[in-house]
Amino acid sequence: QVTLVESGGGSVQSGGSLRLSCVASEDTYRRACMGWFRQAPGKEREGIAAFDNAGTATYADSVKGRFIISQDHAKNTLYLQLNSLKPEDTGMYYCAAEITAIPGDAKSLGEYYSGTFWAECAFSRWGQGTQVTVSS
């Protein structure tokens, strides 16, 4: 069972920076993609940065050039560096993981196809979220 625990959120002024961390409880071989999503008040959750199973990073246009995703496999930890923050970056930030679908295994296949698809990944495991608030 993969559990994800985020930390690092907080309140900053416009132009400030934060670094989010996500610690995964299980070995990397059980995970394909890892990524970050956010949900602003009154809006749907959106993907903002992710690594696919080849290690290629994808960013949403709204954060490209300002946010940097990175990972430390030795620590089973995913990071998101948030720079040049804007008030519209305010929201709950979630770490997410795709669980590798095993051919013939109904459970893993079911989980894969019920996931949230973004950046060519199916995210089905979620952390509890960490709040980021940016004031103008």
C-alpha cells in the first residue's frame, strides 16, 4: 500500500518561494508516475507537475518556468519548488502516484483505469494535501 505524505505548505507574499515535499511509503518499483496537483477554492483539481515512468517532467503552462519538480529515490521523496508565487497559486497541493498496472490483475487494472489521467499517467493514490496561500 502506497501512502503519500505532503509537507512544506504555508503562507507567503507574492513573489515568494516554498518547497513542498512528499514522502512515499513504498519502494519506487511499485510506482510509475509521481506528480503534483492543486485545487484552488471553487475550482477543480488540476495537474501542475509530474514525472512519467521514464522520468520525464511535465508542467502545466500556468507554472512552467516558476515551479520545479524533483525527486530523491533514495529517500522515496518527491519535491516541488515553488518560485515567483502569485495569488492565483493559492490552493491545496496534493502529491499523487500512479500504481503500475499488472496485466491480468483485476485490482491493479481497475485502479489504473479509475485514476485521474494527466501527463500520460493515471494517478490513483493521493496524499492528504498541504495548503499554500499567497497574498498580494
